[in-house]
Amino acid sequence: METLDCHYPLIHHSNQRPVHFLQGFIGFLNDRLGLSIQLSEQRGDVHLSAEEQAAPSAVARWCGGEGPYWIIAAGGKWDYTIKWWDIALCQAVVDHFAGRLFFLQVGERGHYHPRLRGALDLRGRTSLRALVRLVHHAQGIACPVTCLMHLAAAVPRPAGQTGERPCVVVAGGREPVSWEAYPDHHFLHTIGKLPCCATGGCWRSRTAPLGDGDPKDESGALCQRPIRLGDDPANRAFPAASLDAWRAAHFQPAPHLLPECMHRITAANVITAIGSTLASRQATMFSRAQSLLAASGLARMEAQHAREALRTGQSHATHSLSVNQLEIKP
């Protein structure tokens, strides 16, 4: 028996050839095992059991009744800070749709995912399988280039819902559009608009070094066009001497450097993209009753945060990702 660690070397040709991430593992397996697997659909293929599909959504469990929701991811992983978008702009998107769309915020524990006001906070509270179930019930998704955008295409919609699930991706200029985008996604990118991504993705990793010894701190992996946000004196202290010091000093508020490609994507761009999906799909906005249910769920979440803050000795106002990685259990 042979165990294969799957890779996708096709990525190294993504700026030159019209290939998609979906073809990466297929190409690797074909080469290693002498196969001729062909991609049949432009999406992944994730299945849910009948019990998973019938189970109540997170909105029902937290709010006491079902209602439409969008999933939003703000921030990202520490190893690829170049993918982060301005947290203030994420907040502006949530604020714009207040009372009309209900957002569930997700994010892996231990990475940078500042809390968004007015969104049901599920950061650090979902296993990967629980995230799949969240996506199954979601009306739409807003995120950077991350696992969530691939799940948006791969996870089936509930019975009776037709068409693909809307997904708005804040992509910038790191990855080629042909490599990442799905046909029905709003892929907001800057490929061809800046010298660093004039003919394809830059494929760089970090906006600035973090001092953690990772090769992604080397000059060839760093953004060539970082933009400094705001004029707060703290913005001039970057980078810190070490990753731990940087996290301690800057986890709240959001980091103050963005790649120019991400800085060029505005809150209005994302709001317009979400709005267009709502109009074209005749998607459901919150009714008055559902809005009240959402408010109830947010109140329950605030109470949960207060209890956790008391238990851990943290300030409730600055509570971030100290929660355990649990299945969603209000």
C-alpha cells in the first residue's frame, strides 16, 4: 500500500495556462497513478447526509426560528496576510445591510478574525463539518480567497433552492482569475490594473514581515505595494520585533497595512455585488419577524460573550478568539 500526499504542481503554470485549482489534484493523481480523470463540473463535490440536511440551521438554534443568512469571513490566516481586507470595510458591509440581511461571522481559532458588530459570532465555534452544514443553509457568502469560497461552490443547496449559491470574493491581485474564480461568483480582483499583477497573480504571501522565522517573511514573498491605513501613531510602529509582540500590540484594532490591490476594492464594490445577486436571484430579505429573531440571536450571543469574558478574565469589549473550538451549541 502506498500513501500519497497530494499536491497541485499545476499552480506553477496558473499565470500562463487557463487552468483552475480544481484541476490541480486531478493532474497530480493522473501523473502519479497513470490515470485519466477528467473534470466533469466546475465545482467541488461535497455531500451531506439526510440527517445533516434536515438538521436545523445555526440561525434556528441561536435565534429560535429559521431565516435567510449570509456567511462572512473577515481577516484571514497569519501565513498569508496579503489576502486580508480592511476590517473597517467588512464592518461597513454588515452595517449597510443591517435589518435586511443577517450575517454569520466565521473564522478559524488562532488566526486573525476581528469581531464584526451586528453579525452572529461563530468564530472558533465550528468544526470543518459544521462549517459545511452552515454553508448548506446559507443564502450567500462574502469572503476573501479562502476555503469558504470553494465550499460555496461545492456544497449543495437545500432542496427546492435552484441555481448556484452567490459568493462575493474580495480577491485583489494575488491569484489569477482563471485559477480561482467559479463561473457564478463575483470575483473582485485587480489583475491587469497594477504593475505587480499586470499579467497575472503576484503569488506573494505577506504584506509585511511578521518576524516569526517563516520564509514568507523574505523579500520575494512580500507585497511590493503596501498601503498604510490611517494616520494613527500606532500605524508607524509596524512591524513589531516578533510575531507575538505584533499580535499583542495590534490584534485590536485591525492591522494597518494592506496590499494596494486589496485597498482598491471598496465597501461599495462589495455592497453592489451582494445587491446585484439579491436582485438577480429574487433572494429573500429579512421580514420584520425574522429581523426580531435575528436581534434575539445577537442578544444571546452578547450574553454568551459576557459569560466567557467573566470566565477567562478578559474584557468583554476586546473579546476575540479565546473561545474553544466547538460545534455550534448555544
